[in-house]
Amino acid sequence: MELTGAEVIIECLKAEGIDYVFGYPGGAVLHIYDAFYKQDDVQHILVRHEQGATHAADGYARATGKPGVVLVTSGPGATNAVTGIATAYMDSIPMIVITGQVPKHLIGNDAFQEVDSVGITRPIVKHNFLINDVNDIAETFKKAFYVATTGRPGPVVIDIPKDITAEKVAFEYPSEIEMRSYHPASNTDHSQMKAAIELILKAERPMIYTGGGVIIGNGSEQLHTFVRSLGFPITQTLMGLGAFPASDSLSVGMLGMHGTYEANMSMHHCDVLIAIGARFDDRVTGALEKFCPTAKIIHMDVDPASISKNVTVDFAIVGEVTEVLDEMNALLGPATNQINKGAIEKWWAQINDWRAQDCLKYDRESEIIKPQFVIEELHKVTNGDAYITSDVGQHQMFTAQYYGFDKPRRWINSGGLGTMGFGLPAAMGVKLAFPDEEVACITGESSIQMCTQELSTCKQYGLPLKVINLNNGYMGMVRQWQEFFYEKRYAMSYFDALPDFVMLAESYGHVGIKVEKSCDVRPALEEAFKQKDRLVFLDFITDREENVYPMIPAGAGLNEMILV
Amino acid sequence: MVYEENNTEAVEMRHIISILLENEAGALSRVAGLFSARAYNIESLTVAPTDDPTLSRMTLVTTGTDDIVAQVCKQLNKLIDVVKLVNLTDNAHVERELILIKLVAEDERRDEVKRIMDIFHGHVIDMTDTTYTVEVTGDSEKIDAVLKALEHITMLEVVRSGQLGMARGGKGIV
Ligand SMILES: Cc1ncc(C[n+]2csc(CCOP(=O)(O)OP(=O)(O)O)c2C)c(N)n1
């Protein structure tokens, strides 16, 4: 039986086991929408802005590990998706973005709603395709999913001219695909591993530093074994939080610009650094020439291009994190009794001294609501077990510092691109994936306004999210930089007009609650989570000029923190 | 310590890289885009289909420190369209470039140009009453030498192909 190109697309999605597509219609994709109309296997979630579709698919992917799928029209549909594609790209999130294109004979003519989607997205995708022939649809989708989900994952754009989606073809989905030009690295180098292990066993001041790669690669279990069998301290990046439990005594918290004192000091003074699925981002390393000055570095990563990109490493092990750590654990095995126990004990004593600094202390008795306090209370109310998305700014850092993530894929934020507007739509994707789990979006009064329209999507699909607005009246993170580095000249980091968020939430059909005193924080949170089937928007009026501490100013070393 | 090491290694060198890539629309722009997005240098770049029409062969000349060129190669390898990449600089290889020059050749200049072409094993491939068009192939040093030898003659147009490269020995990259 012959299918139209549009029907073939649906069949491809079904073959890939896709349950949700996030999208927004338009002329170039009308055949595809017509095909959606005629089936019930793949549910289409209608967002209010294409950026929302990309972040929702992204949130879905981060929470589940499965690829998120987006469908948008040509021209403005595609350009509106660009921010979300770049966001997914920077954090290596598997995503398929189907963009409609003008009919083939019009391509290059400046046709109505024509943009070169493949050209525009080229630097922000793992790969992209323009399909020229209806016969190529199935194979292209197979390739796209394969590329997006293997190796170091990433978004893949498929641009499809409208005429092709109406043409007919016999459908057959390839069961396997071989691409001569794409072979994700998977062979692990034993000589490097053995050398690395020798170094690890001799270490006197070792440090394990892990990143988002452990979460994306589902390597948590292997990481637990690795860290616990060694008994070494572990610090995790913003993107890595949850891969190893924050509540474990071996965890010294997050590192980097807003990392803990103990994590950054341990990094600075360590003699062997074991980096796993982390990419030595500038927000983590601080000034490169001052980074880990006394350490030999071992780096395990799935992406060969991450090795020695920013920091030259001594031993590199390239492969899937699960495979690499399984082999490392096997090689380590009983050898862990050769660890330099005396030195490690001294090292822990030093680290515990740094811990005693209690760098995350703040005024817990404050009557004015402290943003940190809201996050700590949220942790208690949700037993530390909610899926938490965030936007970008101080509230994001406070969440990373104070929520204490114990499980992978629970902490969902835009770390690489730092995209304000990410939190709410991402939370929609998470809630659709896990309808029975608590999902909260931590945001700020500035960030939330970048994708507020999605409150309407939440109403349509009955997504009972909890939106936690830490409303300090400022673009807090911008204001903090202006306070520290621009002598408090608060240029444009303040809105003279803000909506009444309670009324805003209510107008979208949700529940809005304004909270102004510390003593009301806990009851408000409890009330919000009691309302199982309602989206509750909590507008917390917080301390206006609270800062995120510790902070490493840009260009400083990890040992040069500003403390409270 | 690490800092000093990096500093002493930071000599910029010329590298010639041979790339086999899918002969598909957009493959070339992916390579070119990578260089501009990451602020790497391209000195020259040649590309054409191979005997297998589904593949193109590209020769790319870049300059950079060893660290940077290693990154360039890794990033190129990461492009989905790149099938194979060899940094020819690492081993014995041959390089050739073709230059076409249209120059004013009148009176005694006509013989002089032909003599220079003999020396460089070049050819006159087109002529008018007043001009010659000549071709010379060779490595870049030779091409530079030709240009130097013709310096005093008025050149109307110069076209260089950029480098082509191939490893020496019996093995090919496929
Ligand atoms: C799309 C986008 N534009 C601008 C920025 C720069 N930026 C980073 S944090 C921030 C302020 C965020 O303010 P708010 O959402 O109120 O959070 P707060 O820092 O106050 O917690 C801005 C403007 C950004 N990250 N993303």
C-alpha cells in the first residue's frame, strides 16, 4: 500500500516509539497535520510558540533519555525554533526537529515563508537534512534518530519541502542503518585505563569531577560503584547534579563559578583529577592558567573532541560512560586496597576543614523571604524527589545549590546556552513523560515572561505543574554582576512594570498564590502540592538584593572565591 | 607549570589535511562553517568528486599550533559528512598546486616568458597578439618562485588552485 510522504513521517515516528510530538502548524506542514488528524498513535501537543515546542521536547528528552520530537512550519516556525535547538545542542540533548519547507520548485526563490533552515541551523545541530525525494523520507528519519541518540547526542533537523509530503510512496522502515561517515566512539583503550588506574592508586589528593555526560549516558549506577569503591571526594557540574547523590558524604557539592568552597578548593589543590563526562567549561574552570595547577588529569568522555579542548589532559579514555566505568570498575576491583589510605585520610581532613566554612549559610531566620529558604523548603515538601526544571539566573543557581539532587534526570536546566524561558515549557515535557511525578519549575519574574504563553498549553492538556516564581523584582543575576563589577549601576536590570502574577495565572485558568512572608512559605508550598490536578503559580516576593555566593569572578582561579 | 608547557609548544605551523567526505549538498558548507564558527584559519581549500561520485576529496591547508590543529582535526572528524581524515603533514607526502597566469607578452617578452616556462616546466596554453596565458604546477615553493621570476612582467590575472596533497607510498585513503 502506498502512503503519502506525510503518512510516512507518522509511520517513522511510530516505528521509533515516539508518543509525543510538540508542534505548531503552518502552511508548509499542513499535509503532515492532516496525517496527524487521521491517527491516534502519536499525540501532538499544541504549544503557543515554537520556542516552547523545542524546550518541551527537550525537557521530555532530559527526563526520559528518549529523543524529543518537534514539528514546526517553514520560515518563522523554523526561526522561532532556533533558540530551543541551540539550547539542546549546547547540552547534548537528543532531539528531532521536523521543519516544513516551501515546495521544492520554489526553494531559492525567496518564496513566502521561505528560510534556509538547514543553513540557519547548521552550527547548532549535530546534523541536519533537507529531504529531496519522497523515497528518502524513511531512511532519513532512521539516520536522524540514529545520529541524534548515539555517541554524544544532539538535535537533528529534518527539513521537508511541502510537495514531498503529498507524494505517494511504499513505506518500509529500515531496521538497521549503516553510515560510513558516522561511527560513534565506543572502543575503550585499555593501556590508557591501566595507566589511569596506576595514577589513581597512587593519588594522595584525588578528586572526581563529573558532568552532564554521566546523566546523558545513563552512567549513574556505574559512577556510584566507582566513587564508593575508591572513597574519593566527588564534585559535580551544574549539568551533572544528581548522577551521584548530593546527600552522600563523599559529595562535596557543585563546582565552578557558584560552586561550594570545598569543591573549588579541592579542585585547586588536588593531585589527580578524574574527569568523567565533563567538558571543562569556562564556568567550571575559571582562568585556565590557574586551573588545577598541581594535578595530573584523567578524562573519560564519549566525544574525542572534548579531550584536551580547553585543558590538556594526561590520560584520555574515549567511550560510552557505562562501558568505560564498567571496565574501570572491573580493572580496579580488589586493587582498591592499594589506595594510599593515609594520604586520603589527611586529604579528607583538609576537605572537611573547608566544609566547615559552611559556604552556603544564609539568614534562615529572615522574615523577608530568602530565595534559598524557598528551595530548602521545597526540598522538604517534595522529599527531595521532584523533577525540577529551572530558568536562568540566580534562582537557577540557588536551586542547584540548595535542592540537593539525589537522582539523575531530576534536575533539568539550560546550562550550556543559559536560555531564559526554558523552564516552563521544559516542565511540560517532563510532566507529560511522568504524569504521576511532582514537577516544579523554578523561575524568576524576568525569565517566566519569556515563555509565559505556555501557561495556556498547560491548561489545554491539564498539566498540574507547580511554578515557583522567585520574584525579586530584578533580573537578579544581571543586577548581581552590576553590583559587583559596575558599582551598582543597575542598567536595565529592572522592570518598571510587572504583571500581577496571581491574576496572570488565574486568567490562564490556573491557581495563583502570592507569598510575602517567610512563615508562609511552607504552608503555601504544601497547599500547592496538595492541589494534585491544578497548576499552581506561587509568586514568592523575595529579598530584592540577595546574591548568589560563593562566586568566582570571571578570569579568577577556583581558589579565588568571593564568600558571603 | 602546565602554563609554561603550553607556551613553549605554541608554535604555529602549516598543516595540510586530506578529507574524504560525502558528496552531498551542504557538506562543503559544514566544513567551511566549522572554520569560521571556531575561528580557525583556512589558507586554501580544494574540493572535487572522486572516482566514486558519492565521495568528494578535499585538501585543506591551515595554520595553527599543534593543539589547535589537533582540535581542528577532531572537530572535522565529528562532522557527520566526513568519512575519513588524514593530516598529511604527519608523514611523507606530495603536494601540488596549479597556477594560471595571464601576462602581457610583447616583442622580446614573448621569448623570455617561454624561456621561463621551460625552466619551470610550465606551458603557454593561450595567447593573443599581446598576451600569453601560462600554466605551471608544483609545490607552493615552486609556484612562489615562478611568480618571483615573472615579477617584472605585467600580470593581468593570476589564479591559483590551492594545494592538492597525497601521502607517499603504496597505500591510499579510502
Ligand atoms: C534569553 C536570554 N536573555 C538574556 C539572558 C541574560 N540573563 C541571564 S540571567 C538574567 C536575569 C534573569 O532574571 P530572573 O529571571 O528574574 O532571575 P533571577 O536572576 O532574578 O533569579 C538575564 C537577563 C539570558 N540568559 N537569556
